[in-house]
Amino acid sequence: MVKKKVTPIKLTRFEKARLIGARALQLSLGATPLVDISGSIDPVDIATLELKENVIPLKVGVLVK
């Protein structure tokens, strides 16, 4: 019987950076922000806010050996 490994829910700093970078690129190319933007229009700030509010439309696939 093969035991399935479970990874922790917390993202590493590298995964966070990858998600924020990918989402910031989408936003800079015209994607609609999923959070209310009141002050900053910087795509990186908007992507960071989306990640903090857990509404970022991206997922991380982790290969566990």
C-alpha cells in the first residue's frame, strides 16, 4: 500500500513570490483586480493584497517525493 504524503497548507516565500509575480503580470496586461483598489495602482501591490485576502485565482502544484 502506498502512503500518500500531505504537504502543509502554508506557502513558502518562493511560492508566494511566484504567485505574486504571475498575478502581477496578468494585472499589468489588463486582468481585472479581484479586490477593491483604493490607493495604489501598482500590480505587485494589488497581487499582494489579493494573496493576503485569499482571492488570487492561481494554485500551486507541489511534487512531493
